[in-house]
Amino acid sequence: MKLKMLFGALALSATLAGCSSSGVFDRERPDEFAVTKAAPLTVPTDMATLPAPQPGTARAGTDTKKEMLDAMFGAPKQ
């Protein structure tokens, strides 16, 4: 009977400790979803100032796998 009471008290205290908002549990945690901060999108005032696309050149931002690997491990040394 005493063993059941002891286990019950331990379970209850562990449950209540998880609900605590002070002490060790009240600390600033990093936001795992805020990986990078991007600048807000802007609309150019004049479309004539944009560079014209050149035939035969690669599109910017299409190699997402390379960009991901560069972001994770750094760009290769040249």
C-alpha cells in the first residue's frame, strides 16, 4: 500500500512539475522554425529598371538542392 502511495505521489508531482511556469522551466527557448529572416518583398517602381532575361542563361534560384547543401555545409572552397 505504501509503495502504491509513493508511486502515485511521484507521478502526481512529475505531472504538476510539467505545468510549472517558474524556476528552471521558465526560460527563453530558441524558435526552431525561425531559421532565417528574409527581407520583405518589394515591388520595383519602374519595370524598365529590371534586367532583361538573357537567352541560354540559367534561371536564378533553380538549383535548390545545391543551395540547401551550401546553406547546411557551406559553399565549396575554390
